[in-house]
Amino acid sequence: MAGVTIVGLGPAGWDAVPPRSAEILGLDRPVIVRTLHHPAAAALAEKRRVASCDDIYEASDNVDDVYESIADRVLESAAADVVYAVPGGPLVGERSVAVLWARGAALGIEVEIVVGGSFLEPVLAAVGLDPLARGMQLLDAHALPDPLLLHLPTVIGHVDRPRVVADVKDALSRVLEGDVPVTVVRDAGSAAESIAVVDLADLHAATVDERTTLFLDPPPSGWPGLVAVNRRLRAECPWDREQTHHSLVQHLVEETYEVVDAISALPSEAPGGELDPVSYAALEEELGDLLLQVVFHSTLASEAAGYDVEEVAEQIRRKLVRRHPHVFGDAAAPSAVEALGNWDEQKRQEKGRESLLDGVPAGLPALLRALQFQRKAAAAGFDWPDPGGPLDKIAEEARELAGATDGQSRDHELGDLLFSVVNLARHLDVEPELALRHAGDRFAARFRAMEAEGPLEGLTLAELDARWENAKG
């Protein structure tokens, strides 16, 4: 029966080709090799006529397009019972095989895969790694995962182009120091095999070719590294051992407000607008401090309740999926307001709450609590259609405050006025907390400028106003 037989050429020269693959390649059937840039493929081309797909690689820089084009070429020859030969083994690092398998099934074309030795075994032998002893991860240099977790010995294959090397180095450098050793294995399993260890900072295009694999075994870094360090500190540091959930509360609050301060230094349109590297660097540091508090509380919870930060992350992941039925289900939410309404309705059902406002914590700062009330009411459709409504309401509340004659009524009317100002901020898409912070920062800067001109004591109000106006200029 006509179809496609996929065979592996093994990790090196012709002498390393699996016997079953060599037998099939010796039959009188047309053969297409993925590339001739492989010792066994080159040797095969000397033995018999083959077609290669190197021209497809040369014509495109898009890997996905390349694999689709290779599948087209092979499937067009399927009527002649074609053999498709790939470097290494068909089931390790051969994305074209997966494309062929799926496309063949959809077209009703039989695709047979002959299992053979991949590049992985000689690479593991070269670096001396037993993958079952400590675990390992195998990554494709053309499609590194995001986030990139480097908590296991890591093999990176398909490091075959200068651009790919640069991308890999950039991704690794985001979470690793420049002096982390990287093992560069070339021509694994062949007589020409070479092994070199370089610092990550010294990894460059000259160290790789089409048959290059990278191996690294750094200490845990990034997210896994943070969790590991926190657990060790909890076990070995006297201060960390003494902490409780309650003793850490003050640090959680402080770090939260430091994040707010760092955000307030960003441009109002951030992340849009011009990048401010200095402010973003400050935010990166403060977010790390806040993240540590989440990890620390999770570590403490693991001692008492048996769950850790991974379960915390999974719980919020499930919640996000559950409360976004317009993304993960069949609900509709064409606007942000409707999306928020979906969230609140799901939350109300989960918590068994009678009111949409039940979920607003009483301990929130008053400004944020007012904003939360208004957002939830707006999600239910109770809202002004445009900023004109809040502006009119502010004017009305200001008049009522001016007519208040006692402390209780003044408290009442001033609260209504502030509540209306928060409502206007929401309609203008301005965070009132940040707006008030910015106003406070401007006031402080101008007042310090007034003080810089000389002592303020003894000046008349007119003189103070003049200094203020000068500071504003």
C-alpha cells in the first residue's frame, strides 16, 4: 500500500544508522531526506539518489512554514510509497514528523514511523547524565518555553543558526549569571564529536553548527530558585525561622505600598508610551519583594496545612479560568464592563453572596473601597453614561457641603463629595489613589522649593503665595 515511511538516520555517520532504517533505505523506493547537513544523510546520497529539503530551509526563515512545506513535498510523493529520512530518531526533536503524521491522518494517507536512535543518547553520554537520577528537560532552541524554568539539567537541541544562538543566549541570560557553564556538544556520537565548556557570556554563533546541542545544569534560578532559597532560609536562618503569618503582615503591607510607589513613578499610559528603564527597574525590584511575601506565606502554610506555593498558583489559575467564561467558555463579553460583570457573577455564585458588594473587604483603604463599590455597581448597569454625570454630582455635593451647619452633616456631605470625585476618576479611567499620590508628590516638591528660598516663618500669606507660584513655575 502506498504511503510514507519515516526512518531515522541515527546520531552520526552511516555506521550508526539503525539496522531497520538501513534496510528500508536500501529498497527501491524514492527517498526524501530532511537535510543533507548530516553525516549519514551525506553518506546515503553517495550510495543512491535522494531528494533533500534544504532548498525549503534556504527559502524561508519561518520554521512553521518550513515544516508545512516539507510535509507538502513528502505527501505529494506518497503515491510512490516514499521514504522520509530524518537525522537522529523520528520521535525526538523532529517537528516535521509531527506535522506529517497529522496531515497524513487527515488525508487518509498511511504514515509509518520506524523508531530509531536519536541524538539524545550520545549527548547524555557526552555530558555524563542519567536522566532518571535527577530528572532532565529537553528543549527546542527554536521554541523555548515561556516562562523558562531552569530547575533541572537541561538539554537544548536544534541550536543550528546564529540567530537561534543569540535568542537562546538572551533567554538564558534573563535568569542566569554570565559565568554559568554551558556545555557545547558538536557531532555527538560520531568520530568528530567535540565537547567544550564555555561561560554563558561567551556563548556565540561561532560555537555552533547544524549538529550542535547545549547542556547546562545551573543551580535553581528564577521562580524555582526563589522557592528553593526561601525554603532553605526558613530551615537555616534564625530570623526566618521565627516568622509567623502575623509577624509578616507588616512586611506584606509595606511591600505592597512600595509597589504602588514604584507604579506611581511610571508614565500614566504605561505600559504604553515611551519606555522608562529606570522606573521599570525600580518596579522590577519591588515586585520581587512583594513576590517573596507570597512565597514566604505559602512556605508557612505548607507547614500547617500541607499546601505550598504550587497549589496556591494552581488555585488562582483555576479561578481565572472559571471566572472568564467569555474566554474559556461560551459566554459573551464584548466590553471590559461585561467581562467584569461575568467575574462578579461567578464570584457571587461561588461564595454564595446575596449582594455584589459583599465581596468588598471592610478593611480596604477608604479610597479603594469606594472605587470597588462603584465598579461593582457599574458592572450591574448602575452607572452614569459619561463623565458629565459625576461632574454635575460633584457640583451638587459641593453646594450641599457649603450649606452644612454642623459637624455631622459636614462629615456626611464631605464624604459624598469625595465619593463623587472617585466616581469621576473611574469615568476618566484614572486611578484615584495614584492621582492623589501624584498630587501629594507635586505639593511636596513645590513646598520644598519654597523652603529652599529661605525660612517660611514670619512670612505673610501673600508672601507665601508668591513663593508657591514661583515654585509652580
